[in-house]
Amino acid sequence: MQANVDTLGDAMSHCRGYTRFMLPDEARMSLDELSSRETPEYYDIFFDVSDASESGHAKCRVDKTGLIIFYQTYGYRQRSRSFADF
């Protein structure tokens, strides 16, 4: 998945949409601004995710061209989806 990304804020928005797509509908998510960062090559964006029974976090890495190059949830399930659904 690729989008126009020029700033850390753009990367946060891009990752928020992708993370929302990957998580179950009942999941709540909030941006972890203190952990999110920019490097010369990419942006690392972190979210806290939870629902009534689970909590964890998600990491999304976006390169400077706007391509999501890594996505993982830790301590929280995610939906099984294909890119054809997006």
C-alpha cells in the first residue's frame, strides 16, 4: 500500500488507515506519539490497540516514498485479510 508521504504527520495518517483496515472492527487504537519517529530512510509509527479483552500495540514502517514496508501487531490479534479486500 502506497500513499504520498512528505512528513511524519502524513506517515501517521497513512499508517492509521492501514492499521484500521487490519484490525477487527471492535478494536480501539490511539497513536503513540512519543514512540513514533522519523529516520533518514523511513518513518516508524506506533499505535496502542485494545478492545474489551485484549491490549497490545501495532508498529507500521513507511519508507520515504510512502510504501508501507513493515506492519506487525504485538499482543493483539489482527484480521486475516488480503490486499484484494482493500
